[in-house]
Amino acid sequence: MKGLKLKSGIIILFAFLLIIPKGSCATSVNDTVFLAPTQMTNVYIIDSSLGDIVIWSFRTYDDPFNVTVMCAGATLFSQGKTSDSGSVETLIPGGLIFYFMNTGSNSGYIDINIHIKNDTIEGYHPIIFIVILISIISIISIKKISIKTTN
């Protein structure tokens, strides 16, 4: 009986440890920058693992201007648009480097959003649901066993 309670307690402890959302420490960018013609933003580095999908988007306002979006290795993602979005899969573990350049003739603001896509339910690791289910079953079985032993 004590061994069953100990195992159930350990499972419940792991369940509480897994409640921390997956990717809660992941890097994301939400930035607004003023750009003059031919000016470039700072470099944005997104730490990602092999196979992660990184989603990027931008929009210009206050005299919209054309933007060129590039990633590490001078890969062109977007050119000549005032707003755009897209995604890229991480093929090499480490960081993806993004930068945005004003290629238009107007000055204005640009909103930038870059983040790693979460394929899990609200960012929680799928194993959490299995552990919670096992915990509930363990608690119910302990209650039933303790009721039978007292009778």
C-alpha cells in the first residue's frame, strides 16, 4: 500500500513539473521600429531547434514603405511589400538571424513579430495529459484499495 502511494505521489509530482508550458522560455520578437529609407533594423536572433517552424510577420504604417526581409545566409523572404508574413523550418540547430530593411522612399514604423510555432495544445507538452490521466487513475485506485482494506 505504501509503495502504491509513493509511486502515485511521484507521478503527481512529475505532472506538476510538466505543467510549465513548452516553449515558455523560447525567444520571440515583438518590436516596433522607425526606419528611414535604406535603413536596416537591428539583427533579431531566434534560438530554435532542428525542425522548429519559425513564423515571421511585419507591417508598416505611418507612411507605409516597402520592406525587404532576409534571414541568415542572405535568404530573401520578402521584397517590396508593406506587410507580409511567412514561415521557415530550422534546418540547422541554433539561431535563425532575421533583419528587415526599408527599400522604399518613405520613412515610417514597422511592427515585427517572430516566434516559434507551437504544435501542442496551448503550448503544453502532450505528455502532460498522459501523466494527469495516470495520476487520476492512481488516486481512484488508492481510494478503492483503502476502502476495501478498512472493511
